[in-house]
Amino acid sequence: MAEIWTLGVASPRGVVKVARHAEAAGWDGLVVVDSQNLSGDAYVALAMAANATERIGLGTGVTNSVTRQAAVTASAIASVQRIANGRAVLGIGRGDSALAHLGRAPAKLGQFERYLRNLRTYLDGGAVPFDAIDIDDGSAAPVSHLGLADAPTTSRIAWVADVPRVPIEVAATGPKVIAMAAKYADRVMFTLGAEPDRLAWGIELARQARREAGMNPNTLACGAYVNLACHADIETARNLVRGGLTTFARFSVMHGEISGPVSTAERDVLNALHDSYDMRAHTRGDSRQAATLTADFIDHFAVVGTPARCIERLRELASLGIDKFILSGLAGDAVELFEREVLPAARNTNQ
């Protein structure tokens, strides 16, 4: 049984209606984006959603390792976990729009790995050494400069022991981040599109990294972010998913180098997407970058089409070992069609 989650914006008021609808419609969970310049605070929104629901999972989709210290992130999601009575998950990646609107690229790999290690330690109730925390002396001098009689010697969240353990899910595309996710996360959430060959490549990389770290590869869960639009008219479905797909497909060519196996035609599209991406039109279907996506590319990198076609594609991906989908792209009448005809069947991968 694969879990099916939906993706929404972090609107502190609007999320209540969205969360209640998702729970009533049978979704397994809701994640909200964490992009401070484009939407509200993710953790405020999740707390509101937790109070308004009883069953569905709740999480960030995704936060990043730069805009908050690891202790702050851990405290925020643990607070949501307490309110939600154990239904929270922390989704994290290297950052995209949240950092772009601060004039920054995604987090560097070394910083991201340190952050994941610290985050896991905090959420497990452990102590993080001060020298492992990314605060430079130019921002704040060491506490020893105060001449206190006594002071903490390590960083720990004392109250987290009373909270159910929060799972960490790392959004990953490239080999190095996939390997980090395999070591520190409870689940790798691949942002590789909806092509079986690409997801199979990512799953094998993650399992190999887990083995090399001396860990059991069978204890690592694998999920995927998938752009999906369900509609009887294929052109309508493609246009519904087009804007959001530009965002997720760009992760595969973020720094100009393509991650994962692709065809020659897909390589051409990804390179054109990279060269034309305008962050000011992020996620928009009428953007310059959206025009670079061909019909064939959309049909392979996303899940589009009739209910029967969407069910077939999701089951195909689930058969690879994907046990959780976070779906983006549903809008308008396509939402009702998906919830009525696809959601009940797609969640059951044994049919």
C-alpha cells in the first residue's frame, strides 16, 4: 500500500480548509512548501492543520538547511509533532526558491550533510557539539566571551524526549545528496520525475550508499515527488502540470549537469529548461521555461491522462519500491476526478 500525499502552500488560514478537505477525501497526508518570500510560515501552517485534523500526516515539502539553524528546525517540527500527536514528518532539501529570494543558490554539500547529522541528533534527543554548528564568529562570538560562571557545553533540545520521534525525509536528485539521504534520513524522497528507469537508478544508489555506510538497505524507505494531472483530455492534463513540472524537472539539471539516465531528447529539453529558467515566474505555466517542455517530455517526466492511465503509472512506480508519493499539479475539476477515481485505487498497489 503506497501512501498518497498532496502538496500545498503554507497559508496559515487557508491551510485549515485544505487540510480538512484532504482528510475527508482520503489523502494520506499534506505537505506545505517552506519558501518565506512566497508564502506564509510552514510551521505555523502545519500547527493550524494539525489542530484541524485527526488522521492525515503533515510535513514540510520542503524546508532547507540555510534559513534556519538545525536546532530551530528541530524545535519547530517537534512542536508540530506534539500538536499533531505523532503525525508530523520533516521534509528537507538543499533549498530552491527560499534561497533564490535571498540571493543564494542551494546549500553546499558539506553544509547540508552537517545539518542533516545535527538535525538527526537533535530529533533523537542527542547533544550537538558547538563546533559542529554553523554560526560564524562574525555573527556571534562564542559564549565563553561572556565570562559566565557556568554555561552549556553542548547543544541539546531537552524537551524533545517527550515527543514521538519525527521522521526525516530528504528530497534528493543527484548522487551525492541521494547518498547523504541514505545515511541520515528515514525516507529518500526522489525528485527524479516519474520515469521508472530514473527512479530505479535512484533507489539502487540509495541502497548501495546505505550498505557502504554499514546500514541495512532494507530499512530505508523510498518515496517520490510526482507531478500529476488527471483529465480526459491529454492536452488539458499536460497544461495543468506544465508549470509545476518546470520546477521539479529543473532539479535534475540545477547546476547545468544532468542527474540520472535520460534520452537524447530529454537531455535537450532539460538543457533548454536550465538555460531559460526565470525564478520570477517560478511554477507558472505561462513562463518562458514552461514553453521548453515538449509533450513527450511531460508524458514521461509527469503522470498525465485519464484516471486509468494515472492508476497504471502510479502502480508501475510503486512496484519499484516507492511506498510514498507526494503529488503536485492537481487543480480545478482534475482534483475531484482524481479523488473520486484514482486515489482509492492508486493507494492499493496490490490490485
